[in-house]
Amino acid sequence: MIILNNQYIQQLNFRTLIIELPVPQRLQQFKHHFAPSVNYLKKKDVAAYLNVSYNYLIANW
């Protein structure tokens, strides 16, 4: 339970840090952090996670 809680807190902290970055850097950091699984994620979910529009994400992916 403690390990899962720690992982959850780390992911929340990562998202908080990534949201504070300029949008182009958000995309870079997201791709780097989630490199092993980025191909399996839906673009609309990635856009929501990064708080950017879907059209912007597709244009700059």
C-alpha cells in the first residue's frame, strides 16, 4: 500500500511540474518520461493529461 501511494504521489508531482512548463517542453518531457508506453496511449488522453488542445497535440506530435 505504501509503495502504491508513493508512486501515485510521484505521478501527481510529475504532472504538476510538467503542466508548469511551456507547451512544447511539455510534449518533450511527456514523450521522454513515458517513452516505453507512449505508442499505446490515445492522443486524446495525452492531450487531456498535458492540458493542451487535441488539434495542437496532433500538429506538434
